Amino acid sequence: MRTSTTTRQIMKPVESVPDAPENVRDPAALLHPLRAVPRAGDREDASVATAPDEEQVIDADATLDEALETMGRLRTARLWVHDEHGRAGQITEADCEEALAHERLHLRALRELGERSDDVITEISSDDAMGGAGSIGPYLWAGASALRCIRTAMVVAGSEAPRSILDFPCGHGRVLRVLKAAFPEAGLAAGDIDTGAVDFCARAFDATPIYAREDPQKMQIDGSYDLIWSGSLLTHLPAHRWADFLTFFETLLAPGGLLVLTLHGRHDEDALVTMQLAEDQVPGIQSQYDEQGFGYAEYRFHPRYGIAIASPAWVAGLIRARTRLELVNYAPESWEPPWPRQDVVACKASPPTTSRTPMPPAPAARGRRHRP
């Protein structure tokens, strides 16, 4: 897997640019004798190509760095793009900056994966709502960032490479594809309430399918797992459902197994609104957090789910109440899915011979309980 973004890949087709002049909309106009915008290393006095209406033009195979350099030299925030067929599009400075940010995330992901980067399965489902092919950098970095969090937890817990892995909820394999490449000897299982996503992961990654239900107490799964990754599940659930899922994961962990899950800390108003809460819900959820260590607000467009924010102390108290889970690591804002960052909690399953008295549970968050 390599990354090399050109203007051709990010340009908006000229037909979709509302203020495009007619002589640029006409492909024949771009067959007017043009000289490509000079690239780095070309003669400094090379002339700049212009369309007949004096708009700046750049070759479709120019890199984004070259496009930004050209915009800076010409003091313009956009360029017209032409290719070997004369078809045109437009790129803007904002387009280039965003694409370069995605490219940097792509390169970070490749560095995290190292020699395993070529083993990542690149097929992305057309039903994947997490971005996919349109933003491969953030998409791949979400998986690689999860891998980095898991590796950190493994070091802290003294865990060896897992032989069995459960990704729950798996979605369409944004993280699972990376885990398959990083731990090629491990057996994989993919669990989600979205049956289409589970079917995709079963086919694309040879994962055992687990068709989840909203109530984990109604699920029966055979076997146990050395590693369970749960990215952005508890982030959408009210407090009383956290205990149900912790019990569910606890029963599925093999002795010494590692549970790595993510959650939201106290985000600011902009982040909470970006996560699809209404502005008038923000003061309430933040007040709950400040008073109790936990806050929850239900989506107005999706009953039974919403946004949960939890403090480290509240989470630690919840885990201390478990008989088989030991909190081994708490890493604030460590997972980048890509935004906003989420806290990462790692718990290790105690061997069955180990018996310890559970601590009193964390106080339940007050207010209306949202049951399925």
C-alpha cells in the first residue's frame, strides 16, 4: 500500500463548478495550446499556462504540493485542472490542504503497521458509512491507531500475541482488517447488530460471524477470546447498559485475556454538537458529568442510543465492581477514529483460580433510564 495523491484524484468535475466560465466548461477550450504549470526543478522562468479566460491551469498529474506552490506563486486559491483528454476540473487550496492531511494520516498508518502494511485487505464495503475509499487516510489510521492502543495495553498487561480476537462492534472492518494483518495467526470473530456488516467481515476477513442483539444478556456465544476490541460502543449507551456489556465481555475473555474498549471523556460544546447532539442538550450532559462523573443525552433522531461521557474515576469504580476484570491501563484521548479522540481503557481477565472481593459499584447516573 502506497500513497501518492494528485490533482486528478481530488478535483471537482468542471460540470459541478457553478461559476465555471463557458470556455472552461467546453472541453475543446482546454485543447488550446497550453504549457503545463512548471513543477519543482523546472526552469524558474517557465511560463504559467492559462486558459483562454486567464484562469490558471495545472496538469492532472501534478502533486498536491505542486498545486499549493503554484497557488502561492500566482496568489490564487483555486486552479483549473486539465488531463490528456482535455477534460477539466477545479481544485481549491482547502481541497489540497484536506487531502494532504488525509495523506499524512495514511503515512502514519503505514508506519504503525510496518512490514504488515502490505497485508491489509483494501476491499471496503460500499455500505461502510465510516468514509472508506473517499478518505482512505483517516479510515486506515482509525484501524492503525486502534492497533497502537492495543499494543500499548499488551505491553502494560504483559500479554502475548492473541490467538483469538473479537471485534465488537465490528462495523465493516475498519479496525478488524488491521488486526488481521497485525496478528495473522489469530482466529477472528466479528460481532455487530448490523447483519450486513457482519456478513461483509465474515467474507472479506474470514471472521466468524456473530449477529448481535441490543441486549447482550440475550446473546450466547461459544468459546473465549484472548483479545476483545470494543471501539465506540459504550460511547453511545446510558449508564445502566454499561454494566450489561461489561458482564458480556467478562464472560467471553479467556483467562489472562485483554479487553480494550473506548469511551468519551468530557468534550466541549463543539465536539458534542459535531457528535449530533442538539445545542440545548449540551449543558445538561456536561452538568451530569461534572456532578456525577457520567453524563448521557439521547439522540433525538434515534431512541435508545445517544452520547455518553464518563470520567476516569467513574469508569474505574465501575470496573472495580467486576469480579474478573482488572484495570491495567487508562489512556485519555488515545484512539483517533479520527475525531474526536476517545479514551482507551484496558482490562485484563483474572485467572479463574483468582478470587477477589468486588469493590462497591460506581454510583448510578441519576435521571431517566433509557431501556431498549
